[in-house]
Amino acid sequence: MEGGGFRILEEESTVPQQRYNTVESHGRAVIQMAPMEFGSSVESSTGPRYIKSKLGTKLHTDARMSMASSIGHSSNRSQSDSKLELFGFDSLVTILGLKSMVGEQGQTSASPMDGENAGIAIGHHKETEPKLGTMMGVFVPCLQNILGIIYYIRFTWIVGMGGIWQSLVLVIFCGSCTFLTTISLSAIATNGAMKGGGPYYLIGRALGPEVGVSIGLCFFLGNAVAGAMYVLGAVETFLDAVPSAGFFQAESVTVVSNVLVNGTTNRSATTISTPSLHDLQLYGIIITILLCFVVFGGVKIINKVAPAFLVPVLLSIMCIFIGIFIAPRPHASKWITGLSITTMKDNWSSNYQCTNNAGVPDPNGHIYWDFNALLGLYFPAVTGIMAGSNRSASLKDTQYSIPVGTLHATISTTVMYVLSVFLFGALSTREGLLTDRLLCATVAWPSPIVIYAGIILSTLGAALQSLTGAPRLLAAIANDDILPVLNYFKASEGSEPHVATLFTSFICVACVIIGNLDLITPTITMFFLLCYAGVNLSCFLLDLLDAPSWRPRWKLHHWSLSLIGALICIVIMFMISWTFTLVSLALASLIYYYVSLKGKAGDWGDGFKSAYFQLALRSIRSMGANQVHPKNWYPIPLIFCRPWGKLPDTISCHPKLADFANCMKKKGRGMSIFVSIIEGDYHESAEDAKTACRQLSAYIDYKRCEGVAEIIVAPSTSNGFRSIVQTMGLGNLKPNIVVMRYPEIWRRENLTQIPSTFVSIINDCIIANKAVVIVKGLDEWPNEYQRQYGSIDLYWIVRDGGLMLLLSQLLLTKESFESCKIQVFCIAEEDTEADELKVDVKKFLYDLRMQADVIVVTMKSWEAHTSHNNVSKKDDHEVYKIAQSRTRTYISKLKEAAKREGQPLMEGGKQVVVDEQKVDKFLYTMLKLNATILRYSRMAIVVLVSLPPPPLNHLAYCYMEYMDMLVENIPRILIVRGYRKDVVTLFT
């Protein structure tokens, strides 16, 4: 635009938006917004909007305009004239993909993967694989995992070893654990949308990324090892059915038993063959590789194969129950008695004994079984409840499918296990239960071949589900980008996690090489129990806190049920094996520690943060608004970072301010509030304030200071500080000490603004009853590694509630000052008061448990020292005359200006009264106090002196002259003013 106008840089677009027309104005740019005429087109920018002049000056638009522009230009959709045009560029119905008011269909937005609080992504919907329903997505995978190898080849053995009643206790105990875990899982899964990762996602979002990753990785290992267990079960069944398929010689065990026949005892020997370990390893590796090829084919192939595995399993279970009810059949084993009350009575009690590695009873065996050992062996038979949630990313509706499918699978299998305990206990003698490893196949109708096929297919189906869920779990952990070491296992949305699948296969093959099924199952049990305990604790914490965001659709839950479920999981872990429990907890703890050290920060709104928040709120309410007792008083410093400017824009705070803030806290404990004020308009500087706040927070973290950052935008520093001192904090957790640097630059920078601001801040602190600590010599303040030797001198002039004494004691707790001693100088007006004052102060310090040397200085001694030191008297007189001349010159200029304008004497918009005699008196007092400090404390490490309040209706310039006179030639000084509260107490 000609004439020095402004132009808006835009790119062409077909998006109808509001038009911004520039209008020439005198001395400034004016932007006029007018609605578009219906049917017209307009140019619209698709990126950040700037307003540039021909002179190269860049002007920032209003923050609200920028935000609206960024929302409105984020898509390239055509939009007709809308009735909601007043509310912005994109109405809610358009953004959320609902039908617009003119009948158009909006784009469906995908959930972003890189954050929990990311905005709604707008764009074309990505073509993804068909989602699964409740049956194929949850119920079938859970059923395949639960109905695995344990039921077919170990369940009858468990009934024979533990007896019917202990087996019932075992089934009900483990079933209650999985049932309560399912209830907790359902509650969390119905509390909102759920991404991939299953239990890891739920635990991580409830207990935080550290707990989520540690338990998630353990659960991944459990799934990978479970795949090896299922493969070994399939191979063992195959070799039992077809012994000739083995390449190596089978192991044989002879079992001798005593049988009472017609009053005489007959000894019978039975030879039991078990497959060779090498055959188990060879076939196991081959099957694992074949299953991995199926998994590499993706979810589509797995879903097509899954029914082929499940249907024979259900048929085989039906054949087992038919065979039980028609037993004994002709040519049946001598151990099968059919359903008999007598057999049930004989098998009611337990009969624990020693076995070999294959589980065959052997008097010389080195494995002794008891209830706890059976618990570890049986529990993997109920661990398939997470199979559906592991595939949460592939489900149509996680909030419906996960609760319904998992709960039906859990209840149906638990009922089947309970019935099986009674049926197997009444079917066969104890010897048959313990020695016939495939009693299910022996009793099945019409032939054992059906059961062999069912066992092999069920175990292969369960192994397939484990090898499918484990890689997706690992990929979900990697995609959250918490641990950089897991970046190799990332998988993009909708793609298969091939690298994670390959890694899972290696773990599965390594466990297959071990070849011992009974050694693998306790390891799986620990990892699964750890995950179940995490799910229950997550639901317990969320239900107990009852945050506003906790609104699960699943209503059949209560925090007490989740707590009982978590306790049952922990009890089962310790009952199975203290060793395995401690190892699994140690592994999870190591992962937790590693994530806390090396992991990237992730704020998922977890339950722990909610608990901290509620605990903080309750603590604040319990503290009330009453005065804090001196025994409970903690310094909460408000650190004024840049009160006088003159720091580079890239530096958010003086580098030594955090070091000084740490010196005001015992052992670094306590909160500091770092505050900076940006002068300007809030709408224009809001984004700058956010950027500055992030930089200041990074500085605080770098200095390892416990504190928070706050940035205020205000028209002036005085107004900003006045707002801070009135509103900052909650209840008794408000800042009670204001810390700022002494404005040493005031004389050469701004003779009016800095003194006025400085005095205004001090007056505001006095009115708000805040203590003040002003630091001079901050550049030379020692850090934690610079040890100091000397004295900390206190010039105690007025009552300050003991703050100056407390600060000196806090300094001594730091390593840099712990070698220093404290000297307390008390100022008395008359010589007659000196001795009495010294005794009182010593007694006071003794009662406060403070060790310090007490020195009393009288005002008459000032004159006496000066009269005996002519050089000092001459120097002091010159300094005094120079300061007096400066103040009189400044006052005379103000009086001349007021006389010309016909107004009273004003400074900073306020009327002031000048009493030159009082000004001279105050200058002289500060001169003598400075001379006393230099006389006694020239070599002191730190000097603390009372801060005089600014006199009412006094010139701010004169007050700055007083302060300059006080701190002259003192390299490191803290000017302290207490408040109307005691911060130390004499009593215990």
C-alpha cells in the first residue's frame, strides 16, 4: 500500500474466511475486520500471520486473532456461509467431524499419538485395517489364552496332588484374583478412549510413565515367556501322542506302588516315558519360527487363523466332558472308575509328594510339592484375561468390548475349572491322576486323537495370541517415546511392529531352549501378577481420589474391591515363591529407576499427581488462614528475577539468585517462587510471557532449586508487583519474604523511575506484611563449592521477629558457610544501655540455641571514633557533602518545576513534603552506620543490616541516597526487614 501503509502477507486459498482490510491511519496501522459477502472468495493465509510495513517493522497481531487464525487456516476445506460465523473460523461441529448446520459432512479427526493433551487433528482420515468386535477382538483371544496347556496336561495332576478341596480353594482363589482384576480393568477401560498398549496404557496413565513402563516391560516379558510355555506344551503333547517322532531317546521313570488286594499287599511297577529335552527344544524352535511367520502376516491373517485354532479346542473340551459321563468304557485304564462317590472321597484330601523334573511321582525326586507350589503351577491357566486389552488398538469400541468380552471369558472358564475339579476327582484314582499325564485324552470320547489335536491347537492358538500381543505391547511402550533405547521397536499407526515381533521371537526361542515347563510357569506367574496388581492399584487410586475426570461407564466397581484384588495378587506372589517375587520386584524397580533417570518426562495426568494435588489441597485447608506458629514457620521466598532489567534477553534470571534462594532454605527444602514482570499489554505479550516462563523454569531445574516460575504482564513494574504481592499463593502458603537485587545501576540509568519503583516495592511489602531481603554483591555470592572462612556479621537495629538471626543460622547450614562464625552487633543510643542490652541479647541467643559473639555499639561511640580519627572524619565529611549537594540539587529542580507549573511538589504522581533538615539527618545517620560497619566488618564474609522503611511522603530519590550511603564500599551485604510475626521461638 502506498503512503507508508501496511500489507498483510497471505497465500491464496479457496477457504472462505473473514476479510482483513487495512485502513490508513495517522502514525499507526489499523486493521479492519469485515464479514465476507456470501459467495465471494478471499485470500487466506495457511501459516503464521504477520503484518509488515515497508520499513521492515513487524507488528504482532492480537493473540486471540492469532489463535483464531491458526485454527481457521489449519484445513483447506470449503465452508459455506455459517450461522455460527460469529464464534470463529471453524465451528465445533466442523472440527469434531459432525454434520454441519448446512448438511455437510466434516472430516473425522484422528487422535494424535504424541501427547495426551494435543489438539484435535484435522485432515483426511487415514485408511486403516478393519476394527474388531467383542467376540473376535476380546472374547476369543482371552478364551484361547485361558484354555491353554495347563488345563489339558496339568489340571488332573493338580487335582491328584492337592486333592479336591484344596484344588477348589486354588481355583476359587485364582479366579477371584482375575475376576477382581477384570472389574478394575473394565472400570479404567471405560473411563475414556484407549490407545494401543492394553494394561500398559491403563497403568501408565493412572500411575505415571515410570510405573507404567516398568510394569509394562515386565508384562511384555511375561507374554513372551508364556508363548514359549504354550509351544513347549504343544510339543510335549505331540511327542506323547507320537513317541516315534522323537529324534532322541525318551526318558523313562519306573513308579512302584503298593496295592491292597484281598487283605494282601501287592507291589506294582509302572514305567512312564517322558519326551527327551532335546526333542522339546528342536520341535519348539521350529514351531516358534513358524508362528512368527504367521504373526508377521498381520492381524488380518491372525484373525482368519484364530477360529481354526479355537473351534477344535471347544470340541475337544466337549469330548472330554462326554467321555467323563460315559466312563468307564470297555478296555478303559484300570485307574478310571467312572464318576464315583467313593473315588471322590478318596481324592478329597491332598497327597503331596516328591516328583522328578517332568512332574512324575518319584520317591527319589528332588522337587517337593505343596499348595504354594501348585499355586505357581496353576495360575498361568487363568492369565489370559489381558489378551483382549493387549489388542486395544485393533478394537472398534474398547469401552464396550474389553469389559464385556473379558468378563464373559473369565466367568465361563472359572465355572468350567470348578466343575472339572469335581469331575476329575470323582473319575480316577489318585494314582491315575498323578501318573497319567494325558488323562484328559485317555478318558475323552471317541478317541484320544481328538484331545491330542485339541491340545496342540489350543496351545498353538494361545502361543499365537501371546506372540501377537507382546510385540504390540512393546511397540506401544516405544511409541510413547519415554525410553530412547526402545526407539528401535517403534511402529507407525496402522502398521505391524515387525522389529518388536522379531525381538519377542528371540525371547521365546531362548525360553524354549530351557525346555522345562514347570520352571517357566512361576516366572510367567510373577510377571502377570505384577501387572494385575498394577491394574488393581490404578483403579483403587483413581476411585479413591475420585477426580472430576474419573467417570467410568462400568459401574460395578468400588475402590475396596480393587484394593482386595491388589492384596490377593501380592499374597499369591509371596505364596508362590519369595525368591521369584523379590526378583520380579527388583527387576521392576530397576526399570523404574532407569526410566526416572534416563526417560523423557511425560505428563499423562496420572493418579499420583492427582493424589499430590488433593493432598496439597487438604494440607492447605488444614493449615487454615491463621497465623503460622514460629516453630512451623518456613521461609517461602519470592525471588524478583529482573526488577531493574539490564540482563541479556536470553538470560531469564541472575545466575546467582537461585544459589542465594537455596541458602534461605534448610537443606534445600522448601518452595521458592521466581517472578519476573514484563511491561506491556497482556494481549500482545501473552506468548512472550509463556516463553519466558518456560525459560525461567528451565533455569530453576538447571540450578536444582525447588521452586516454580511465574511471569506477570503488567503496564509497569510497580503495578505488576502490587498485583503479585496481593494475590500470589494460597492460604498460609503465600510467599513471606521478597528477595531482590539492590539497584546499583540506578544512578547511571534512571534517576526517577528506579527509585520510585524501589520505594514502591518496599512500601507494598510493608503494607502486605512481607519480609524484605535486598542483596548487594550478588555477582560475588559463593556457590556450593566455594568454602568461606570468616564471620557473618549482623547489625541488629530494630525488632524484626528474629528473621535476621534465622537467616544467619540458615547460612551456616550450607557447606560454603559452615566454617564461619556469627557476630551480632546491637545499636544502642546511650552508653548506660550497653551493658544491659548485651546481657539481654546473650540470654536471648542462648535460649534460641544460637552461638554468636555479641557486640554493642552506641551512637556516642560513632562520634568518639570520628573525633579520634581525623582522616576518617575528613573522608566522611566529603562523602556527606557530596550526597548532600546531590539531594539539594535534585530538590531544587523539583521545586522549580512545580513552581513553573503552579502545582505542589510531586514525585511519581504523589505529593511529597521536603524537610531538608530531616534529609540531612538521615544522610548523616546512614553515613555513621556505614562507617561503623566498615570499622568492625570490613573483612566479614556477609553483612546483614536492618532495612529502614521509606519515610512517608518522602522523596524516593532521597531514600536511594540514604541506601547508597549505607552500602557504600561494602562488597556483600543483605539488607533485611522483618514483619509483624516471630519466626523463631524460645520454647521447645
